[in-house]
Amino acid sequence: MNRRTVLTGVGAIAVLGAAGFGQRRWAESRYADAAASARLPMDLAAAGPARMAELVRMATLAPNSHNTQGWSFAALPDGMRIAVDPARRTPVVDPDDHHLFVSLGAAVETLIIAATAYGITASPQVAADGTVTLTYADGAAASPLLAAITRRQSHRGLYDGAPLTEADRMALTADPGLRLIEDAPTRAALRDLTVAAYGAQMADAAYRAELKSWLRFSQGAALETHDGLYSGCSGSPALPQMLGEGLFEVLVTAKGQAAALAAQIDSAPALALLVTDPDTPAGRIETGRRLARIGLAATGQGLAMAHVNPGLENAAGRLEVARLLGVTSGRPSILLRLGRAAEVMPYSLRRPPAQTLLT
């Protein structure tokens, strides 16, 4: 889903484009305030439209492809309708909208979990086109995953390599749809497949152009859209947007990015695979729901998580992953790396509810 490793190559030369110290501090402060605002604790006293907005704010914190936030919400008298936003497609990397619907499913599940804070059970019904209608009813107990919603993030840095604990494994595999991979030979095979696929993507002009359109090299650029892949979330210093875009073409090479991704995968003690079966809009949404639950469970254990999907974004790669892991039915959909983070990273931004909630 996400290609944030690319930002590390550009960030290495940030000193060339450094703005004034005071201006940088001001932008950093604005960015931090915006990120924190999206992750404020839920207002448990909210009612009516304010409650709708709170639920949408929580839902938008879900993991999603390229941080495109490809969803829209419509308030209903007794629930919510959630649909994909086709204007936010990534047709080069995701030509059949697989990840778009997985992202939608993650938002649906996050909203379902958030609704339990208000004692609401949100029951989903998925239409043939993938539109989800949630119907609310009273009587839900608060979900044990609730507290992790505002803390979860896709952590794009290196992990410390420490093996998972038995408690970690139990929390992650509580969802039966997860295949946890910890043995070194299989992880190495998946790493090599993933790195080769990513190198090929980074050598493709159309892929690079699409990726570049979602890169935010400065806090100001990220604040203009509240979406996309901000360089600071990969541990790289900020650059003026125009300078970053120019240097991207010169310094970000297929070989260099493949090596960076290999190091990230090697730092993780475990990989995990989600399989979509059947590979329909409803099946993809169900995968996204599982992804949301697994991400929140990992967060609750103090684990970091990030997507490493290039090997699954072409048919040949999916076949090879299926062979390696003995998948006999369904589509290998999401590959994750898991571990404990070696450093703290900023949170990415989200569009406010007013931009995604139709009333």
C-alpha cells in the first residue's frame, strides 16, 4: 500500500534546501498541532452531528494506501454510509482498486470499534459495488481495541529486531485471517521477492509519476492537503516541496530504494500476510476490517507495523507468495512487517471530517 521508503533518499540532502530556522520551527509546530488534533481523545459527550463527526474522525485514522484516504462518509438517520472516492484512486500501482477497497474496509472497522465508545453496535451491510451501510443499535460494550485507535500508525523506520513475545503472537493471531511468518528462510525469500518487485516499480516512469504526486516533502505541502506521504513520517528532514520534487528525479534510484526496503524488512522479526478470499469488493472490505483489527492489536502490544506490498502488486509475485506460503485459495493481499520501533516517528495527517462527511 505505502511507499514511504522512497523519502529517505531525498531527505539525506535536506541541508541543501533548508529554510530559515524560525520558519521551519513554525511549520513544524503547525504540523504537530494538526496531527495531534486528529488524534484527540473521543468526545464521549458528543451527540447528533457532533457524534457523527467524531466517528468519522476516528474512522479516518485507519491504515490506507499511500495515505490517499480514498473514502467518503454520508450520515444517515440511524447510521452511516461509507463508499470509495474514485477521485483518489492510484491506477498504476492499484489498477483493479484492490487496495482502495481494503482501505475502505479498514475505515469501516475502525468506525465500528469507535462506535462502541458510545454504546453503539454498528452492523455493516456491503452492496455489490462495495458501498457499506452501517446501521446503529444501542447496547454495545466498549471494544478492548478502542484505546489504540488514536495511537496506531504505520511506522516506516527501522525496527529493533527483537523477536515477538508469546503475548504478541496471541494478540496478533486472535484474528484467524493472519498468517504470521517468523522463520528466517521464509522471511528472506519474501524480502528478496519484495525488493525485486519494488526495484522494478521504481524503474517504471508511470509508477514514479504516480508516487511523486502523493509525496509531501514539506510540512507546508502536507498541511495544504492533509493527505499523502510526508517525508518526516519516514524519519527524513523536510525540504521545500519544489526542491524535493526536483531532487526526487535525480537522487531517488531504483537500486537505492530497493536497498532501503531490504534493510527495513531485515530489521523486522516477523512478517504477516492477509489473504482476500473471495477477491470481490466485499472480500476486500473484509480484508481491510481484519487489517484494522490487527493494527490495533499490534499497537496495544507496543508493536510497530508497516506495509511491504510491492511483491503482491503484480500477478506473478502473488503466485510466488502463494507458493511460498502454501496459499491455495484467495488472493495474497497485504504483507506487513512487524516489530518494535527503534525510534519515534511523526504521525501522518488526515483530512478533517468536514471534508469527507456528507450531511
